[in-house]
Amino acid sequence: MLKMAFYGKGGIGKSTTVSNLAAVFAEQGLRVMQIGCDPKADSTVNLHGGTRIQTVLDLVRDKNDNFSLDEMMHIGYRGIACVEAGGPVPGLGCAGRGIIAALEKLQKKGAYESYRPDIVLYDVLGDVVCGGFSMPMHKGYADKVFILTSGENMSIHAAANIAMAVDHFRARGYATLGGFILNRRDVPNEDAKVEELADDFHSRIIGRIPRSRVIQEAEPLYQTVIQAFPESDAAACYRTLAKSILATFQEETC
Amino acid sequence: MKQTASILSVYAADTSGACSALYELGGMSVIHDASGCNSTYTTHDEPRWYHQDSMVFLTGLTEADAILGNDEKLVGDLVQTAMELRPRFIALCGSPVPMMVGTDYDALAIEVRLKTGIPCFGIHSDGMHSYLHGASQAFLHVCEEFCETSVPRNQNTCNILGLTPLDFSTNGSVQKLRNILERNGFRVIAPLGMDCTLEEVSQMGSASVNLVVSHAGLATAQWFQERFGIPWVAGVPVGTEFSRQVLMSMQSSAQTGKCAVPCAETRHDAAQDAPLVVGEAIFAGSLAAALETETGAPVRILCPLEHDASLLRKTDSTTEDEDEIAALFTTATGVVADPLYRPVCPATVPFHPLPHEAYSGRCYRHLIPDLIGTPIAPLLAAKENVECFVLTK
């Protein structure tokens, strides 16, 4: 079972990228689970036709602990198991603690043992703002962290913060940094800026996603590019990225 | 009002359970908390506190430390203290605030272990579970850490699993338990939790059978079964006839390798109006079994604590809800429970007080009877000899 977490500045395209990767892995015949770790609960929306699915914290709110694993997982495109952690009432409670509670519930209900996914993708909200949002990096959850960024300064700043957190937690046996994913915004010197960032953390860019109208056109269809435009250049790009990600796991075992 | 107790007390929390389980083993138990968890433990839940030394500390977590995620200060304090005191191990126990901010005790334990060379483990306590939850984790960690793996099996030997004063107080019942086992041919290798050393723990894998005397010992018993093939028997040898049944189960399990649960298996399903025993699953089940053998009538139990379904009969109850407990009491022909349950027991239902340290702490400690190997039926005949809190309008 390969477990990976995706971080990056809000709005950088994590959910779009993660859903497309999930779709690529699924079309390769792998069993895939995508877990949205964002109170907005919209990580997996393009994997099940835009329908709103019940989140783990909705279930906790309604049923305390009296719910089954099947109620937490919703099967979407090509059998992908979609889970949304959900969050508290906006403006109240603690979103970070919510992520912890949701991930603990998944583990307690035996999600990994029962569904036996080959690939688990954690799509995590924005920056590592507190202990809750570092939970997917903890031992027993993701093995590798991938950071999405563009060449925009704010995005690079957020990516550096996340990379520092990963580095800081190294002694604890947490997830290691798998690499950076450049999601282009076509700003000047974009590649050079992100390459410099990767060098600073002794890492590298493992994939470059071009700015593409196809990606934007798939969104209103509530589909991934892989599903809506499987022959497009963007789809080919996601397939290449998926291959690079799997290669980072193989490098470690070699 | 569901999940609200306006009259009843609550059981000792998981932090107390963890510290209690580890108290005598020469380790350092550290509760990661501002304050409160430690004084509750030492004042109410730990009868050994005033006459037996143990290294139990509090981290003094501040609001700023919690908000800022100041784990480095915690690790530094743990390392410095451990290097000065050289404990045999370090247990880092959680509490509500660290739980809320997602403190990763296991990761911190790895850091401390690396820096000190002293075995260190995290206890996932959060103050929201009972003492059994904390004690269970603590016992398992100690065994995983210190049990030698290549010890030869010894015939007619046993360990006692699940012992803390929270269930057995300090009234001599542990020594009596040990005596009754040894009189019946079982040498006790380790009474884990009370009157036990780490050297004894290291030899626990050589036992021919484990006696589980509370739910706090069940996970450890299952670990010994998986790791060493040692079968376990769940029951406390209370009463005369039931004690004999527990000892027979131990002899049988030691020979066949099969586990047994005499605290549930020797009982029969009871009618709704049967007498009710309230408490921890194995202890209460053993009392009920002893009462049944002595009176001939089945007895129900109410276990409002963490439990395993295999330890109970299907006619037993597990509710924690105050209203549901009060309703259960109205249908019983008698209730055996801690005196602090008395206020929800109707005056028409005979109430037989049996103080439980994990429930009423030190309040009735001097009245906790030693029931090991002694007849239980007189409990039901006893008059209410304990002053109970009674609600007045």
C-alpha cells in the first residue's frame, strides 16, 4: 500500500491534481482511496459527478460513533473510494482537530484493512497550519509528501513552509518529502524559481503541469480530465506525473 | 439528558489508570497537562502515594506551549529529568489539551528514546476514557518492551494480568490472590501492576497460563497468546465455589492451550428482575458467578466501562447513561454497587454497597472488602453499613 499526502497553498490545484492522479491509478487497475482533508469537503467532487457526499464529521455529528465504514466511503469513478473528512460548523470548533478525529475514525473502523487500497491519496488543506493538518504526515498515515506550487511568490512561500515542516519532523519517523509538483501559472522565471526552491530542500521537481483550458473545461462537467478528455495533452501530463510519483517509491526500495 | 450525569460520579480517567499500572515498576510516568490530572490521581486514585515512592510527574503545559506547539521544550524537560533520575523507562501520558492540538506521543517518545537511550513510549490517554483504557495500554507497552522472548515455558506457573489498586485497592487481596494460586499449585511469575518488579516482568513469557483479573489485562493477555502461545483465563477467584472453578479453568487451559472466560461462561442468562452487580466486567462478572453458585439464582451485571463482548452474558447491560442506569435499578431485586450509585437506586430496591476505588476514590477505601476466596452471598444479606449520599428534595 502506497500512501501519499499532497500539500500546497490554497487554490493551487491540489484537489484537481489529486483527483486526476486517482483516476490515472484507477485506470491502471489499482485500488485507490482518496481522502479529502479539508472542511470544505470538495476534494473528491469530480470523482462522483459533483454529488455532495456525507463527510466523516457529518456522521460523527449525526451518529456519534454508531456508523459503519461503508457510510464513510463513497465509491466513485472506476471504483475509487472517496472519503471527505469534513469539518466543524464554519467559524466554530476546531478544523485541525476535526481532521485528526476523522482520520482516527477511518483507522478505527478498519478502512485500510477492509478496503485494502493499493494507493491512498490524502488531499490536505493549504498549509500545515497546526497539529491537525500535519496528521496525514504522521507515522502510519502518508509515507511521502508531495508539494504543489506555482512560481508565484506566495505559493513558493507556502511550499517552503510545508517543506520545512516535513524536514522538522524527520526525527519522528514521519513522511518524507517526495518532491515538488509545478502547477504552472506562467509567471516569469517560473521553472527557475521552483527549481531553486527544490534545491534548497535537496529535492526536485517530479512533475510539471501546464496551464491548460482542458483542465478548466473538465471542472464544470464535474469530471477529471482523465475521464472527460482522456486523449488530451493534459491527461497525458497527469499520466506522466503518476508514473514519476510511483518511481519515487520505487527509488526508496532499490 | 443523554450523556449527562447530574447525580452519578464518573470512573477514574485513563491517565490515572496508566500511572497506576506503572507505579511500582521503576519507570517515570509523565502526564502532559497543565495541572489537575496529577492531583486527581495522587489524591483520589492512588492509595500508594503516601507510603511508596514513584516517579510521577506533570509537564506543566501552558496555554502558550499548547498554542505554539512547543514540543521541543517538552522533549528537553523529559530528557533532562530522565538523565538526572535514570528511570527504567519513560511513559508519556496524554490529557485533554494535548489531545485537542494533536500531540503525537509516539513520535515524541521516539525522540526521547533516541536522546536518552532509555525505553520511552506514549500512552494515548485523553481524560475522556476510563482508567481501564490507560492501564491497558501501559501494561501492554511494558510487556512489549521488557519481556524476554527466549524464556523456557514452566509448568504450573502463571501471571496475573490487570492488577491495579483501582480495582483491587490495597486491602491485602492481591497477596491473598497470590496465596490462593500458589496453594493450588500455580507459582506466580509476575502479578503485573502490584507487588511486581521489572525483573519479574522479563520472565512473564515462561508462564503456562495467564489469569486476567480486569479488562485492563485483556489486551496484554491476547498479546501473550499471540506472541508466546500462552492461554488466558478471565476471572477473579472470589467466593469459595467460583474460586475453585477459576482454578480448574486455569489448570485446563494450561493443559489444552485454550482460553476460558469463567466470569461469563459459568453464569446463566438472568431475568430482568435478577439482582444486579455494577462494575468492571471481569470483577463484576466474577461476583455474579460466585453469587449464582452460592444462591442458585442467576445474577446480571451492569458494566458501564470499556469491555469486550466475550466477557459478558447477553442479558448483561453496558449503558453509561444515568437515566438508563436508574431505570435498570428499578427492575432489579437487589443492587450490588459502589455507594455513590445509591442515590439513583429506589428505596424499595435493596442496595448492597461495595466500594470500588476507581469510582469513589478514597471516600470508602477503608470499607473495601477482600473477597478473594471468601463466600459472597453474605454481601446480599449485609445491611447498608456505608454512609451513602442520598438526594433530598
